[in-house]
Amino acid sequence: MKIVLIQLVLIAVVILTAVRLLRGRGARTQAVRRLGLMLFAALAVWSILFPSVWNRIAKVVGVGRGTDMVLYALVVAFLSFTLTTYLRFRDFEARYTKLARRLALDESGPPQPPQGVPAQQEQPHAGS
Amino acid sequence: MNDTWVVIPVYNEEQVIGDVVAQVHTAFEQVVCVDDGSSDRSGDAAARAGARVVRHPINLGQGAALQTGFEYALADPSMKYVLTFDGDGQHQIADALGMVDRLRAGEADVVFGSRFLDERSKPTFGKKMVLRAAVGYTNITTHTRLTDAHNGLRAISRPVLEQIKITQNRMAHASELVAQIGAAKATYVEHPVHILYSDYSKAKGQSLWNSINILADLILR
């Protein structure tokens, strides 16, 4: 069964990317991501100049045609892109939530405990 | 009852929020409405009814509004209990009072409202199924035993509140809240509450489709 190798490779890549992206988001992760991107670009250029390179890669890992190989690679790339974007979006959302909350709380002022009869204190403000 | 703050998240409830606040005021002195960036004049209506209003500059979601309300209440050193209450008028004051009384009696650290402990609430069949599934998921993932995890009526005591940090801005916060209360090893009880499904609250309520979004939010934490 020839397809087993590509299946193994793809699954490994998917899991590795996911683990990579889910764990630390420090300088190293970013560096790895950028290296990956550079590698991807280099490969893209290479395959534009020599389209047959995909066929060779496909043969090595056991896929029938180079076009299939490109499709698989794209699926992996797209999934990892979706995940990164989602996580970055979540980070961003958490940050602006904090900012908006700080603004809202500062604007409303502190919750002074009502002394005596709070309802009457609120009334003139409410009437205006 | 100056030791209790009622937190009401409000998003576009201009029609009813005034009445809701007035009603809550009959039993609780301290009410804070978190206006979650409403596009109508909900915040003004709440303020006119006598509530303190904290205004989110932009819409962030109900979970974020609750967390803002919690932080507001925590800034009051004399606060001992917080009650969360929905802004659409589906909750009953008597239930709320009963829940705070149980906290005060020292029965537990947290009292959750549940619409499934008696037969008063009449959710539609679809809603019932989704809520059952939601609480099942919450129970499995948080090691708690509840009958209704997505009920907006909750009473929480200060020490527990201090440990709560809601990060789920949208509706998944209900499960997150339960998870954090479970992780804080707080004691909890459920209190039977009556959810009044008015035409208004039905129109405003969660679409059943949203349960899928909630699940996705929880899984992709």
C-alpha cells in the first residue's frame, strides 16, 4: 500500500503544526513560522521553474501525481493558516476587551456604597 | 441589603430594561447595568430607572459584560454577594431573593438558578433539548452536577467571584463560569427558578443554531 507514507507524513505535519501553534507563542514560534514561510516560498519558486519537481516529490512519498501532492500540501497549509489566524484573532479580542472594560469602568467611576437613602440621591439625576 | 450587587448585562433592551431595573430595585438597592455597546438608548433607560450604568464603548458580548459587572462590584469593598440577572425580564425577583438568602444562610458559595427543577418554566421542545445537551456537555467537562447551565440567574459570594475571570466574550461564558467555579472548589446548590418566556424574551433569546457556535467556542479554547 503506497499511500501509507503520505498519510503518515501529512498527519505528522498537521499534528506538529497544531502543537507548535497551540503551545508557546514566543520568539521561537515566530521564527519557526517565518523560516517555514521562507522555505515554502523557495519551494514555490523552484516548482514554478521546474514543475516536474512536484512529480518527483510525489514519487518519493508515494503519491500518484504531482498535482495531488500540491493539493495535499495546500490543505495542510490552509489548515495551519486558519488555526494561526483564529488564535491571533482570539489574542487580539482578549486585548481589546481588556481595553474597553478599563475604559468603561473608568468612565463610570467607583461604586460608592449608597449611604442613607440611595433612591433619593439617584432621583434628581434621573429626572434631568 | 447593601452587601449585594445585582449585575444586569444589557444589549439593546431599551423597551424593557427600565421596568426590569425598577422591579429589581424593589428588592435590591444596588443595581449595575452593563450596557454592552447597545445601539439604542438602553443605557439611558437603565440610568433613568435608577441603576448604575457601565457602558462598553463597543459591543463585546454577554460574557464580557458580566465580567465587567463583576469587576465593578468587586471595587465596592462592602460587597459580599453578586447576583446576575438577565435584562430581558425573564427572571423573577422572588427567585433572586431566595437565592441570595441561601447564600446568606451559608448554604453554599454559589447558587445557580435552574428552570428544570420544577414544572413552572415552559421552554419549547427544541430549546429544552439544546439546554439539556449543553448542561450535559458542561457536566462532563467540568465535573459538576447541574441541571441547567445556561441560566442567567446566579448568586455568587465574594471569595468565589474574586477567582472568576471570564474570557469567553460570547455565550460560551456560561459553561466557562461553571468550570471556574468548579475549579475554585466552591460549594454550589441549585435553586428552582421560573423563566417567563414572553414574546419579547423569545424574540431576543438565543437561536438554537447558536448552540453550535457555543460548542465551537468551547472546543477551540
